[in-house]
Amino acid sequence: MKTISLTCSAMMLCTSAIAGMDLSIEKDVVEISVTASVTDNSYLYIGGDSDSWVALGVGYYAYIDRNWKLASYYEYGLKDDWLLEELAGIDGVKTNTHFVELSATRFWDGYSAKVGVTSEFVRNGFTWITVDDANKYSTYFAVAKYFQHTYLTSRFEYHYAKDKSDMVDFNQGQAGEWEISLGTMRPIWRVYPYAKVSAFSPNGTYYGMNSTEYSWGVGGRLSF
């Protein structure tokens, strides 16, 4: 996973962050994570998935008034370098990421809108050759509609990546991503389930992708 848990992201668009355990499934990848409050306005995130990724994150949010929430999030992650393992048979090389997100959410009766920017710095662990080495940036806009017990969100994100590796023009490009998700604001046996579909469309080539990729995800949060 490239960022904070999908379930956690959806919940934070609707409400304040709450302590809980998240489980999400996207295609053939399973992610599990725990989010815990540190103070009234900060939280700690620990997660990992079945694709050899683990991460530790910390977030902070503050309400300016009842209508506006500002939030920041930092995450450090480690992942197996799949390309070196697949092409060169070299196992154990880790790719590390530093991920930063800043966002603002506007609430009003029955709706909310969220805008944010992200920066992700990806580096692998080799010194004599760099394969996965890039600076990735994005900006997104999301809108949520709240019903009596459920919410519906729509999100668009623009991605830009700049290659800094020895693989010329391998890890760069531009892309657009659309996502629609549906979830509950009331628990079902203490679980907040959700489902989402998304389309990731490169503008030319983005990080080795040159065609639109569609995906789905389901998951839920067990509240503490």
C-alpha cells in the first residue's frame, strides 16, 4: 500500500480519527493496521500488508471551528524491492518511503469536502545502483455525502513522479485517479464496513504503467 489505510482515510473524511483495527482487501493484497489515539488531536498508525510492506505513521488534526478541520500525517514505510528480486534474484533489499500529507476538510449539513497534497520520497537500499528511486507528489479533492447511516465519497487525485534512479525515465510520469467508496457511519457488530472502486489512468507512462488500471477494495474497521 502506498499510503494510510483506505478505511482510515474514509473514516477521517467523515469524522475525527478513532482508535481501531483496520482490515482491507484490494485485489490480491490484504492489509491490516492499528490506529490509536496518542492525545486528543494526534494518533499513531502501524500497518502492514501481504505484499511485504510495513509502515509506522503519526498524524495530527485540529478543528479551527465546527466547519473546518486541518490535518497533517507522516509515515515511514519499508517494502521488499520487487524489481531486484524478480530480475536479478537479489532478495532482502528494502525500499524505504517517507510519506507526508497535508489536508483541509470543510463540513456542512449532510456533506463535506476535503482537499490535500502529498509528497512521497522512495529510495531503495542499494548504493551502487538505484532502481526504485523517485520523488512522487499528488494533489486530491474529495466530496462526501452523508445519509442516515451511510456515506458516499468521490475522490479525484492527480499524481506526478520524478525519476531519480539509474533506470532512465522508469519511475516518473503523470496520472489521474478516480475513486468512489461507500461505507457505514454506524457499526455492524462493532465493525464499520466499506467498499470502493477506482480507476488509475496514466498520462502516457507513470511508474511503468501505460494503460488504465481498475481496482476494487473491501474492508472494515473494528472500533476499540
